[in-house]
Amino acid sequence: MKKNILVIYYSQTGQLEDIVRNIAKPFEAQKEEYDVTFYNIKLKEDFPFPWPSDVFFNTFPESYLQIPKEIVPPSEEILSKKYDLILFGYQVWYLTPSIPIISFLKSGYAEQILKDTPVVTISGTRNMWMLSQEKLKVYLRDLKAKLVGNIALVDRHDNYTSVLTILRWLTTGQKEKSGMLPAAGVSDEEITGSVKYGTIIEKHFKNNDLENLQPDLVKNGAIEIRPFLVRVEKVGNKIFTVWSHLIIKKKEKRPLLIKFFKVYLMAAIWIISPVVLVLHLLTTPIFWFKRQKQKRYLQGINLK
């Protein structure tokens, strides 16, 4: 009897769709054993791409505070099946799973689809996904899903170069290299090569050995933890908590506050972030063992 595999994703640029489709290839190649279904989450009122700058920054408070929008219901075919494995692709917006992903998780359809089902989470991001994954773990736990693996593909360029390229991509639609700036996002080679993770997942799934899946994924490069970026994320979450609540609370001043937030965010990236980096480097000998423990935890799938 065929096993049912569901691939869930939301992708504005097409990058994440390319990633999840490559990872699903080893299952699709064995049609006699697997029935693979793709579910592209759709909002009733979707976000534009490329993003107008004002819309991009105006999305911040609802994104960070995980305020959902209404989604187009999944098809009856998807809702009527029981799945044996789910590949769950998601984007990160403002250090949090994107609004379309949050909207699905809060829709009521999510529990029906995810409950008691093994799930492998897959992200394609600029570089800061670690604490967003922690937030997603909570949703999956509450929906009674079984997180068995995680894959995080990132832009391998330095933090500041990737800021410039991602802003160019999101606001103009240009991913390709231009001038002194490299191409944005996860490299084409890494996206194409992500099929290897599908092969690993399929092997463990077929052997009924999903409890050993994550160590195998980590061993093969599915997770890279940069301790400095974890620190930046922690600081960023504190700052975003203050700003998001302020903007939501002061509705009449929202346009002005969004402008201030935009200026503050750029200053934080280019001025505060280097200070955090220097402090991180200076304290590395003191916190070495603590950071190694943190790294091992973030490479895993358990929730504290």
C-alpha cells in the first residue's frame, strides 16, 4: 500500500518551492511506493512581490506578533487523506514564521492535517532562522504533530552583504548578481543539491528509523549554527517585542512609527550589530562551553 507524503509550503519568490520540490524528488521517483501531494498555502488577500518598501515594513508588527490572515481552505482531497509524512517548508519574516505560515497554523485546518503525523521542517532564509524555529516547535507541539527533522538552508554570504542583496531582491525582484553584489538567497548549487536531504529522509522513513533522522541530516550539512547570529536574534526579539506592541497600540501614529522603525532597524543592522559582534568575540572564551551546548540544542528537534 502506498504511503502518503504531503509537502506544505508558502513561497513568494519561488526559492522555497524549488527547495521543497528538490527534497521531495526521491519520494516522487518511487511512484509505486509513495503518493506525493503538494499544498501551496494561499491567502485570500496575498502580499505583493516585489514588495513596495512601505508595505514590507508595514507588515512588521502583525508578522512579529503572529497575527493571522484568512487563508484559502485546503482542497477536500488534502483534508480527506491521512498522511504518513509531511515536509513543511516555511519562510521567516521578522524573526518569526511568515504570516501565511502562521495563518495556516492558526486556521483550524492545521491540526486536522498535522495531528499525530511525522513532520520535517524546511526553511530557506537569509541567515537568522534559529529562534523562529523555536516558535514553530511550539505550534507543532500544540497541534500534536511529531517533529522528526529540520533542514535550514541559508545565504552563505556575510551578514551585511546578505542584507543588501535580500533588500534588493524583495523590493525589486532582482535575485541575480549585479555590480559588486552577489546573487541573493540560497545558492542555486545548494538548492539543487538539497535533493540529498530528501534521499536521507526517504531512507530513514522507509526503514522506520525517523528517531535517528536529525543526527544524519546534521552530519550531512542540513544545519549550520552561527553563535553570533543567535545572539543577534535574541537581541532582535527583545527590540521587536517593544516596537511591535508600540505600533499596534498607537494606531493613530502607525505611519509615523513605521517610518521610525525602518530607520531604527537600519541603524541596528549597521551600527548595533557590529557592537554585538565585538562583544560576542570578546566573551567567546568565557561562554565557549555554554555556546557549544546551545549549538547542539539548536541543531536538534527537541523543545526546551
